[in-house]
Amino acid sequence: MENNQNNKIAFCFLTYSDLDKSNIWQSYLQPNLNKCNIYIHPKTPLKNSFFKQFVLPSKFITKTYKKSDILIVYATLLLINFAIMKFENKKIIFLSQSCFPIVSFDELYINLMKDNNEYSYIKTFNNNKKDRYFKLDSKFKNILSYEKFTKQHPNMILDRNHAIYFINKIEYLNLFKSIECPDEHYFINIINAFFTKSELDKIKNIQICFCNFNLNNTQAINHKIITKELLNNLKNAGYLFIRKITPKCLIYL
């Protein structure tokens, strides 16, 4: 990646409504709009005046997506499509409305914009929900073996080149429409099916968003209180964000 001060991070939010901590996110992003772009795909209209301006045009909003619906992947691809329209977007981060930043914006930006950083960050769970493979369309099962089928964390960071790749592979979208939670399988299995060994080396198995202290449990826990000590511990463990921060969650920084 070229060392260019105009490079930006695209923050892509897939939400039901407003971000759960809109005020904190506004303080995090608004001073750094010279280094980031924001894209939001909400299921219902936003109320927050700052974030309203970043909502995708209404004609592109899919109204009926749910956890088990392929439309959640389609909505993610829409966010990707808008993000790659701007050449300065070099890294694309996917977050939900309940996410909360752990590291400072400057630290995040410096780490992601390091010279020659052409990596994407996708956490995989290779032995989790393997039975969902059998719900794949037969056309894709002919491309990808059961052994290579895996699950991923939906919160991920894509390098621009990988983001473009997914837009060019959009014809495979409907082959995942019968799978439960298709957003946990679509992107990583497109990668597993078509990437060469050298290309796979640019996909880092790193979890960017903290979910659970039990690393074998992929279900996110709901946080009622967030302390500075907790965030420091998670930061030291390499996490960039934390999930399931509800509007009523108390945050002590």
C-alpha cells in the first residue's frame, strides 16, 4: 500500500437503527473525517443528525434483512460497493450498531496504513457449524469441499483489493441463500474456494472485535458496565473494538 496521507479507512455500519453509542462514535469519527469515510446501512431510519448524512441512498436500503437471510450479505456487499467507489478508501471495517472502539483513532489509522499492509483481517472458526455446509447450493459444493468449509466472524477488515474481489464474485451470492447466518460463511468461503496459497497468506486470522472471554464460544455477551481496565486488557490482547454495548451500558473511562 502506498504511503499516502490521503488514504482513508471506510467505516461500514450495518444496523437496525442508530448506533447504540452515537455520541461516542461521533466524537471518535467527526474530528477525523480527513482520514475516514462513513457508510451506514440501517434497517430503520436514523434519528442522529450527524450520522444521517452517511446513510446509503434509500433506494439501496434492503428493508427485510435478518440474521438468517441472505439479504444481510447483500447489504454488506452494498456497503462494500459504495466504499470502493472512493479510491482513497484503502481499508474497509465492518461493524454493527452495538460496537464500541477500544483503540484511539490515530492508533487504528497508523496500524492499518502501515507501508505494504495489504492484509485483510477475518477471524475463522474452522470446526464450528460445519453442518451448514450441507445447505450450500450444489453448484458451490462442487467448488468447495466440506473440509475447506468454515465459519467467520462477521466483523472484519478488508483490504481494498479484497473488497473489489468480492464485488466481482457477486454471482455466487444466491448459492448461500439457504444457509443459516450466511454472513458467517459467505466471504471466508469465497476466499477458500478461489484464493491461491499466496493470496491466502494475505488473509490474517485475527479477531478485531471482542465478543466473549471464552474463545470457544462465538456468541457475544451483553455488557452492562465497561471500565477502563477492561478496555486496556482487551487492547493489550489485540482487539480493536468490542461488541454488544447497548444504549444502557455504563461506560467508565
